[in-house]
Amino acid sequence: MQKLTADWQPDDGRSLFLVGDPMQSIYRFRKADVGLFLAAANNGIGTVPLQRLSLYRNNRSCTELVTWVNSTFKNVFPACDDAAAGAIAYRRFAAAHGPMVDAGVTVHGIVATKDDDGGELEAERLIAIIDAERAADPGRKIAVLVRARRHLEALVARIRSQRPDLRFTAVEVESLADRQPVQDLLALTKALYHRADRVNWLAILRAPWCGLRLADLHALAGDDFNATVWSLLNDAERVLRLSADGRARLDHLRSVLVEVLRQQGRQSPARWLMGAWLALGGPACLGSKTEFADCDAFFALIDKLDAAGRFSADELEKETARLFAAPDLAADGNLQFMTLHKSKGLEFDTVILPGLHRTTRPGDKPLMLWEEVILDGLEEHLIAAPLKKRSQKNMMTPYDYLAALESGRTGNEAARLLYVGATRAIRHLHLVGVANVNAKGDIKAPGNTFLDLLWPALANNFALPDRPAEVLGAAAPAFIPKLLRVAEPIRIDLPSRQVAAAEAEVGGGDESDMGNSLDALVGTLTHRYLEMMAREGLDFWPASRLTGLRGAMEVWLSQQGCGDHDAALAAQRVASMLATTLASDEGRWLLARHQSAGTELALAHADATGASLHVVDRTFVANGERWIVDYKTTSVAGDLAERAANYRPQLDRYASLFATDDRPPRLAIYFVANGRLIEVPTAG
């Protein structure tokens, strides 16, 4: 601002108009300094003097609220302005509106035992306040304002579990990870990516799309803590222990996941997981458009992480916790939950300020503190102090002085933040806090809290009840949630991979069709690396690179439920086959760059018998011909041409998918362990 007015001259016709309310300066975390307001008001901007005008009319709140705020906050704010301390004295104001019916300030004092934070009873009291306000006037706009988002957790959890009819709007308040459908999706992701993750496998059996009862879960896995849940639910004798309902639900889930696990690594993570969720009937378990929006955000996050090369189940969990859930799309906006900072500039008929007794989480101590000060009234100097050493524990250092100055500024801004919340109300302000009973039987407000600031004005509203059982801390009635699940398994008619009987007899199906065997995992991992080689180009795949990949291979295999010995053995087999391919002229030609190439190409085909999904391992155009190649990772001895001919039905089926391609087809099997590409003659 000083630079904008640097060349202004007196009486040149230009003017400067600034508006601000120092009592609402609440953005120190954005480096806002209320002292700048005081300096401008007292000294002007550069060479431009300012005439100070004070506005005192409150055009929002009724007389009852204005009177209470004036009498209370004059004792909450500092006695005088102090720019260095970030202190602003209270300025009284007058109400533009007269008295209103059912208006004023109501204090809800809750007394708790020493070690109880009062979350449950506070949530119960808040719901009662909301119900009473809506009963008085259904169209009344109500806001619940908190200092930190976590102060709403108990209230939101209680509403979600016991009062789903109470629709509210919460913008950037609820974490995406706290929504139940997203928790179910995260459990599904972790289970599919780690066969030995017992907790999450049990979670997906309990999720609404399956909904096994506890008795069935215990019958399935209660006496075997060593085997994976996936192996247990494939144990026919064990499954017979379940109820008829449990067997039907388990059969549906198993049939879906068998197909899903076959496709692992052949699609993007988001598409693969979404396919699993759709096939399980996940959308049928959602109750609102809001939950659909949350699930969409979850899959979009997977795509984002995958594009950045950061996707993993653990990274997904961390990033999900950082996102906010979508607000309730069915809410009418009359009930809103938000932070005090978000509420600035807004107004509501009724404002509820809960959690007055709650503190904010202390931040980490910075390694260095600094302050600009004016010495001898001349110029600014920078004072910097490093974090004090352990040996200085009992010494007063410059760091202690600057930390105390910063703490005082934080406390002064806390008073202004509380003032902003109280002045959002038009008609009614509800203050809700919990005070604790100490060892002497005295009732005290927790230190460094809003309740501590207001304690002189509110203390009379906190008293021990006549009956000790009414003191918070007495056991509340236990809430027993109901199992949410579909009435019966949802069967979705999605395209599925099908292996012809002739192919099955000769082992023509992909090795990944063999379930969770070690051979299947070796085949899946080999396919992945062959796809990477074809996509990235062989220049990026010298044989020496394979040595450094063994560890990554073993980690992936262990995540699929392999023990250390099996993982090492399987990784050795994969590395050996890849080395054979890189040393083979036929293998290198197959993976080289070609025209119209596709790797792990998924194609759907529909006919009168239904829809089916086919994955072509490798296809490309060379010399005007369309090559269609399928990989086989089993070790083969003897006549390779004779063995390759057995796969003719499978290759013909793949060739039919390219019927509209005018180029003549060339069909072949690539035996990865042998490094040999064997052509299979076409029917023509």
C-alpha cells in the first residue's frame, strides 16, 4: 500500500478508503498481523494521513445478544491496544434491532469427572438443542461452530449412527476416510492387494455387500489364525460349518473375487478395484447421492496416485484421510456445521458453540524464532533466536522471550475468534462446555480454552447435580449398532473371462486361472514385467536391471500371501524367465516397438450367450499382418510346436475379436521359460 501511494501529493484529489475490524482479526496462521491495522490507524499509510471513523451499530444481532456480548467480552479482551502483543481492546457497539421473542444467550454447563472429556453427553445435549430449535421454527437457520474440525467428531458420529434423519451440511469438516462406504472400499483395496491381511479380509466379509454375521465369521476363521482368510473361504469342509445364509453370501463373494484376482495387474488399479466393487454389488449398498460422490472421489484419488507413480494401499489410506467428504446433497442448508474461521462474514438465526472446554493441538516448536523490532525509535532490526539447548533447560533465553510473546499473541487472537463465533447469531446463542471436578471437589474450567476465557461470566451455570449419577462419567446406555447388509447377494451381469473346455483340458487357460497357487502368481508377475518391457522399450531393460528387481518381486509376492521361502523361489523363476526373454532374439522381436501394438489388451465380446471379456497378451502389425500372441509361463519340454497347436481354439477366439481388421492374422504362442515364439497355423 505504501508503494501504491508513494508519489501522492497533498491536495492532489486522490483519496484512500480502508475498512477493517481489528476485533475480527483471526488469521495469524496466514501471517496476518493486527498490529498493521493499529499502525495504519495511528500513523497513516506512508505519507498519506488517515482520518479514523468508528462504526458502532450492529445490524445483525438482537438487543439481548448485543447486551450480553458487550458486558462479557469487555473482560475477555485486553484492557488496551498493543500492536507488539497483537492485543486489541474491546469496542462496545449498539444493536440496530430491538428485542426478539425467544432470544438471548443460553449456557449449557456440563460437569464431568476428571478424566472424561464429555464427548458423548455433549453430543447428546447438542442434538437436543437442535431438535428444540427446529421444533420452535422448522425454517430457522442453525449453525454449529467449532474451533477445530475434530471437535465435531462425536456429534457427527452420533448423528450418523442414531439420527440419520438429521440432515446437515458440513463443508470441509468430515474426512473422506470417516465415511463408511469409503472405509469398506479401503478394506477391499487392502485385502485384494495383500492376501494375508486378515483384518481387512474379515472386514470385506462383514461389509454390506456380503454381510456375514458374527457367528458365521467365527465358524469360518475363529479357530485358525495361521491360514489366510482367502484359503479358508475356499475350504469346502469349513464353509459347510456356516449357516445357509452365510454359505450363499460367501459363495457369491468368492465367485466374484476369483474372477477379480485373475484380472489383477491387467487394468489400472482404479478400474480393477471399481470392477470388483461393482461386481460385489457395492452401489446397491449406498444410501444417497452423497455416498456415490464419496466413492467417486475415492476412485479418482487412486487414479491420481497411480498417474504420479505413488499408488499403494498405505499411501492411499494416508491421502484419503487428507481429503474432505462431500457435503450431504439432500440437506436443505438450514443446519450447518463449520469451523469458526469458515463462519466469518456469515450469520445464522441460532448459533451453537460447543467444545468450549477443548484445547487445540500444540504445534511443534520451531527450530528458530524471529521478530522485527524497532530500536531507539529509528529503524527495524531482526532478532532471531535458535531453539534452546537441553543444557539451557533452566535458563531464560531469547528463544523463551520470543516464544512467550508469540503465546500471548495466540491467546489474544483466541479471544477474537470466540468473539467472531458469538456475533454470528441473530437471535439465539447456545454455549456448551464441560467443566471438571478436581480432587478437592471444586469445579474448574480447563486452562487455555474458550471456557477458561468465559469462566467469570459462565461459572454460575456449572454446578454439581443433586444426584451423583447425573455427573458425566456415569455409564451411558450402550448403543448396539445393527448389521447393515443387502437382503441377499447382488449378482451383476458383468463381462467375465471364459475358458473353453478344450483349452482347459490342455491347460490352455492363462496361468493366473489357477487361483492362488504359486504358479499363478509367477504367471501374473511375469505378465506384468513383459508388459512393462513392451511399453517402456527394450533400451530401458538391460539384463543387469533384473538383479535389482528381485527385492521388489519378493515384496509383491509376500503381499499376495507367499511365505519368505516361496516368495524368493517365485522371484527367482520370474527373473530367470525374463532373462531368457531378453537373451532371445524371438523374445526381443516380440517385445520391440511395432505398429498398432497392444499389450495386455482387454476386449469385450457380446453374443447371444452373453458377454465375455478377453485379454490378449500381445498384438501388433508387422509386414502388413496382424500378429496375435499369447504368453505361456509354464515350463515346457518336448515338441513345442505340438504343444502350441493345443492352444489353437484359444487363439482362434482371440482372432475373432479382430474380425474387422482386413490384415491377415498370424497366431503364435510365446513360451516365456523357453524364449521361443511358436506360430500356430490359421484355419485358412
